[in-house]
Amino acid sequence: MLLKERLAAEIPEWRERQRKLAKEYGDVVVDQVHMRQILGGLRGVKALVTDISYVDPYEGIRFRGHTIPEVLEKLPKPGKDDMPYVGGLYWLLLVGDFPTEEEALSVEEEWKKRMEVPAHVFEVLKSFPKDAHPMTLFAAAVLALQPESLFAKKYKEGLKKTDFWDPMLEDVLSLTAKLPSIAAYIYRLKYKDGKFIEPDPNLDWGANFAHMMGVENPEYKNLSRLYFILHSDHESGNVSAHTTYLVSSALSDIYYSFSAAMDGLAGPLHGLANQNCLYWLKGVMEKFGGVPTHEQMRQYAWDTLNSGQVIPGYGHAVLRRTDPRYKAQFEFALKHMPDFPLFQTAKVAYEVIPEVLKEHGKAKNPWPNVDALSGTLQQYYGVTESDFYTVMFGVGRSLGVTANTVWARALGHPIERPKSVTTAMLEEEIKDK
């Protein structure tokens, strides 16, 4: 396997880099923890390490040091005007270098060899109540795959710590290979006729998802590739990424770890945010009977803020400019759906809301993030069931968190175990201050 050979060549050097930092510079102070951070969800505390991605406040997410525009330009593509192979992104996340077309396709071929979903997983999904949330089904399906874990089997047999990454890599390739089929099956089960559309062996990972969803417009294949790339990773501190890292640090296999992560992604403050953005835009259109004027949008935005609510899709904990992921989706929409009323409404929002938020004065970043437009694009292609959007988010997020897990095992990261303090201890800290 090309991917395994490349990782095996790189891992020893990375182990030595982190060993040296821990052994020779272990007492160097990197950051200070403030009271507001302890009581505020550890916001901004520098306590995790990942080389997979980093959020630059002004350039947005960087995958292995590369910006979104660079990634979309340099990754191999099926055709000139197509979005890149997702397999190429996975190579980049795992290895750190842009792949050749051969290397990108080698990942796609590995996924094709492993994409078959065991029959019992579908039986598990069919056993759920009809009103079960799609994320409940998605997390359960991942957990139902756990008996297939090679890592769990090898660990039980006795496996050297330095070899943990190898069966973990096998597991993450097998898991990610199956996720498009599982997600599409959940969609067909809940919202369509329940009949599974078999994957097409001639299609790549992202395009196959579009095919199995049953969306006939060929443009949706490109949107799927773009969507999964943009949602693949976002540092290690977000709930889904950190949950994967935390659970796997106990040497739980990737099926346990990723299933737990999807439980976190299902939260309204994490993966469900894209639904809230869509509802807000539709609320604007409903009130004004269609695409609003700039003044009507301004009025609706102020009404939202004055009622004590936030405008969903605007603002970001780290970013201080428009999210490049939003820009990539915006450019896609301008090309493929410029006259779609919901997109026109989102466009008016983009032209009005930042200024409203600046006047309001409480938003550190008044610009749109990735959630502000993702639902709108799905609506255009007929995927109107917004409860399902977080499942697609999860399919994309699997790429980054599983790449991180392989490297955590390769570098021998320990079990995560921070220390807690009591409220009385915190009060004692401030007595002399």
C-alpha cells in the first residue's frame, strides 16, 4: 500500500522530534491558563498538538500548512473543471505532501476495496424507530462496525506500542471507506423509498456518495467532493475532533472513538449549526415573501439581535475575516445557482449582516462561517431534509479526525488526563489578587 509505505518512512523522524521536545524542553512554558478559560470551556488554552490542520485567524483553515484555495487548486482532479478527489486530500492530511494523481487514486482504490458494509449494520439501522434522528443512526452504525476492528484484535494478541499505528491505519481506511454508503443508506431509509443504491465502482469516494444519494444532477458530485474537503478538519479542539482524540487516547479503536465523536457533533452548538442558518434564511424569506431588499434584511437582522438571539452562521471563535470555506461555497453557488432565491437571500445577508454586527459592537468577527451557506447549496440539489446535513458533516469530519488518530498512535501520545480543581481552590487563588 503506497500510503502505508510513505507513513512508515516518515514516522521515525516525527517520533524523534516530539521525543526531543518532551525530554529536553519539557519545562518550557508555552501558555498560561486564566480563570475565564478554566470556567469558560478551556477556550483558547494551548494544550493539544496536531500537524493535520491549523486555523489561522486571517487565512482560515490550513490543511498541512496549505490554505483552502491552495488545496482546491493543487489536489488532483477527475477533470479540468471538477473538484479534487477526496482521496487526494486524505493523502495530504496523512502524509503532509500534495499527492500525485497516482497517489490520490491509490487512496481511492483502497476505499473501493473496503467499501462493502456488513449486512448486520443495515439491520441495526432498520431496527430504529422511524422518528430517530439521522445522527443517532449514524453513530450507531459506526459502533456496529466495531467487531471488524483490526486494532482491537491485534492489541489483544499483543502488539508493540511502536506498531499501534499500522492496524489503526487499516481500521481508519476501512471505516472511512464505508461512511458514504452508510450515510446514503440512512438518507434513503429515512426520507426516500428505503432502497439502497449500490455504489458504482467507476466513481470516486465523493462522487459515489452523490450517486448513492440518488441525486441526478451531475453537479452534485462536485458539491459532494467540495463539501467533504471543506468539512474534513478544523484543528483538534472542536468537540468532534477532541472527542475522537480523547477516546482513542485510552487505546479504544477508531469505531468506538468516532462513534463518540458523532454524538458530540450532533449537539446544537457544533454540527447542528448549519440547520439553524438555513432556518434563519428561510425565516427572512417567509416574512418578506421572497428575496428581501437590503433594508428588509437589515431590519430582520436587527430584530434578531434585539430579541437577544444571535444571527446563525456569522462569527467565529478564531477567524477574523470571512471563512475561506464560505468563500469556496459562495463561488460554487455563483457558478451553478446564481438565480436560486435562497442563495440570493444568503447573498443579501452577506452584503448586509457584517455591517449590522459591526454597529452592534459585540461580535469580534462579523463575517460568515462555513455553516452560513452549506445548507443552501444542499437545498438547491433537492437534499432538503436539514436534519440529515450533520451526517454529511460527519462523513467529511472523519477524514481529519482519523488522520489525527493514526498519528497519535504513531507518535505514542499518552492517555489524556487533565487535572481538576474545586471552586474553593479557585476562590483561594484570587484572595491575594
